[in-house]
Amino acid sequence: MIKIKNLTVEYPLDNGRKYTALSNVSLEIEDYDNVALIGRNGSGKSTLLRTLAGVFHPARGSISLSGPPLTIFDISLGMEKDESGFNNVIIKGLYYGLSEKEVLTGIKKVESFAELGDFFYKPVRTYSAGMRARLAFSILTIISRDIYLVDEVIGVGDKFFNQKAKDLIKSKADSCKNFVLASHADQLIRDFCNKGLWLDNGKVKLFGDINDVLEAYNK
């Protein structure tokens, strides 16, 4: 469950001024509700995700999560370019809280999913951007959390790997307690989420059934 009460988030500007990115947001997301964050650019979607993740801190109000979330924002962030793909899986796995034994037990699964061939054992600096994204995404095959926070990133790579990536994230969305996704793609939102939260200028415009929220938003 995710509880948000009177949440206000502000960004400092020059001359001591502040910009209010979220204003007095309150809602409860029940277990097994997957929520799409809907709204125009600048409406507060990414700010809400990053506040739930603990990146931003509220100016006022509170948030409560039933467990630590897994964030899927910049999927390749934190990779060591001089280390091999193999070693990066160990590094990222430990960062996500797995034991070394758990990472080593699942590393063949990651290697198989990434489809990088011999490059899996070469330095990440030799990878293309797409290859780095594939490696980073594949690490999710050995990680499970009750809460996932996802900002736009669903698929990566060519169309074949892209479908694999979507299927992987769909399996996470179907098995976790809460999945929160910010996206502008209506069909993707319907595929992954049963609830919608429409944000407008940092305020809640509508929260409810995904089809009702999308219909209202698209009018």
C-alpha cells in the first residue's frame, strides 16, 4: 500500500523564490492496484515518482510505502564503464540488496536475457547505448520487489528485445503489490494499470478506474 497525505513538493528558484511542483496531493493506493500517472509535461508525474522513491523530500505532508520500492528511471545509471557486463551485474545486484550468492545464482539468467554474447564479459565502455540498456534491463530478471516505480522506460533495443522487455515488466506488474507508471502512451497504460491518477499543475485532477481517467483526460 502507498499512502500520500497533503503532499507538497517545492523546488528552489533564484532570489529565494520557490516553484511548487506538487500541491496538497492526497490519496491511498491499495495493494494490487497498479497506477498510471497521467498528465502533460510539467504536471508533476516525475516529481511524484521521485518523491515516492526518496529522491525528493516533501516541503509539507507525508508519504508511506509498505516496502522499499524498485525504481526504473534511468536504467543505465550507475554502471561502471571499465568493468565487464558480468561484473556490473554483480555490482548492481548488490546495490539492489541481493547477496553475492543470489547474484551469482541468477547471473546466467541475466546473461541469457541480455543476448550480448561475448560482450557480456567485455568492458561496458565497448558497448553501444542500446547494449548498455539491455544489460541494465536484464538485471531486473533476478530482482523482485513489492513496489515498482517506473518513469517512461518500458522497452529497450530492437523490436524483438523490446517485446521481451515489455513482457518482463508486465510480469513484474502482475506479481507485485503496487506498480506506478508515468507514461504518455494510452495503450501501454491500459495494458499495465487498472487505476489512473491525472495530475494537472501539480494537483490531483482525477483518481480512479484507468478507463474513466483516460476518457476524461483525452476529452
